[in-house]
Amino acid sequence: MQIPQNIQENADMKQYTSFRAGGSAKYFAKVESAEELTEFKEFAKEASLPYFILGLGSNVVVSDAGYEGLIIKLGKKFSHFKFDKETLTAGAATPLSILARMSATMGFSGIHLLAGIPGSVGGAVAMNAGAYGEEIAQTLTEVKVQEENGTIQNYSKEECGFDYRHSAFQNTKSIILEASFRLEAANSKELLDAQAEVLAERKAKQPLELPSAGSMFKRPVRGFPGALIEQAGLKGFAIGGAQVSPKHANFIVNTGCATAQNIYDLSQLIRDRVKTLSGIQLEREVIFLGKF
């Protein structure tokens, strides 16, 4: 079987993930069109390999042993946005932080408080990302998706199955290509001031100076992950180079030499300890690819 020209073999995934840890992908490709997506998915199917769609890699860790499949990263042609009055349309690879900052600058509210979220539009839609009272689902109007069979479909907000950190696109073969949002006109200075305030709060309370994947665990029905982890006596606890941040306990950080297994083992220890002490089962936000 011939490997398509643009596919790399044994690509080191550290440079593509925010944790800066982990192993390689057996195959890796950047795509610039829906047609290329179809081509690479067909290659994975013919090779009987799993595939994974990567955005900015802000919530993914690849096993130290590698990922025995194809990782497809959405390229620059999926990173674009356009304002048409209050309607914002953006490609799936567009950094959410850029959209949030630009919308505030142009005087549109609705996503301006999401400026500190490090992921892409596609990832943000898939997990219904949110912060400071704003969620993607609140302003989203339509999502353009490539289905498993290669067809392009548009989903309305109602068809997206949004819930807390959840959408209908999780755990499916549907690939988000583009999303549209309906924002509201507002005073630009007020929006930028509010945005600067939440960014300053993030900087003060979160360990942004070290590699991480943001919040490790979703908020449970009762309590908050950071408080539960701290109550379990794990704030500052480390396994190898992976540490529960002394600054915010719902962050696992790479202090410089963390392996993917260190990160996974620490997250599992946290889940076990919190479950034992509080009866609450924490659910990871981070995706672990490969064998752990």
C-alpha cells in the first residue's frame, strides 16, 4: 500500500501538544482541504488504522510508546474568520483566543471572555468550551461538519446536543470544519476592559508559565475539582516531572521532564484519591491517545 506523499512517519508529537510530553505518531499529516481529509481517512481505512483529528493540541497527550495510527492536524487553510455584522464565521483550526480578542476589539460580545482558552474553534465546539459564564453553545448558530463518509453537513445549534463540556460530536467520526456565531453589539472599551480583567485573573490564579493542558478534570455535579484535589492533600504532589500545580490544583503541569505516563499516572492517582475521600468520580477533560 502506498503512503500518500504528505504523510510523515514516526512524527514526534511533543511539538504539537501543549503538555510538550509524550511520544510519536506512526503517521502524521497536515491537511488544507476537505478533499485531503477524505484522502487521508481513506488511507487510514485501507491500512486498518485508527485516526485522530488534532487542532492546537491543548487537551491531548500521546503515549510515550506512540500512537499506532494516523494523527491529522488541520492546517492553515482551516484557520480563518470573517465578521458580517453580528455574525462571525470561523474555520475549525482558528485559535479561540484570537476570535475572542478580535470580537472585543470590534465591539461584539458573547465570546470575549473566552480569550484565555488555549484551544481551537473546532475543539471548543466539540467540548462546548466555556469560562467566566460564557459557553460556546450560547452564541453558536451553525456548525459545518465532514461526516465519516466524506459528505459535508450543516448542523444547527439545536442539533449539536450541547451540554456541560459536551456536544454530539464527541466520540464520533464527524469532523468539524467551520462554525458560525451570533454575537451582540456592545461597547468595545467595556468588552476589552472585562477581557483584560479575566486574563489578569487567569494569570494570577493559573500556572500559565508551565506546559499543561489547562483544567485536567471537568466540574462534577458536586464541588469543584481544584478544591476536591486540594482537600485530598495532593496540591503540589508530583510523579516524575508531572506535578499537581501548587497554584491551581486542577492543573497538572510539566515541570520540565514529565513523560506522558507521569501525567496519566498522576491524573489516575488524583481520581482514585478523590473518589476514596469524597465519593466523587472526577472525569478527565484531557484525551490520552495510545497505550497507558
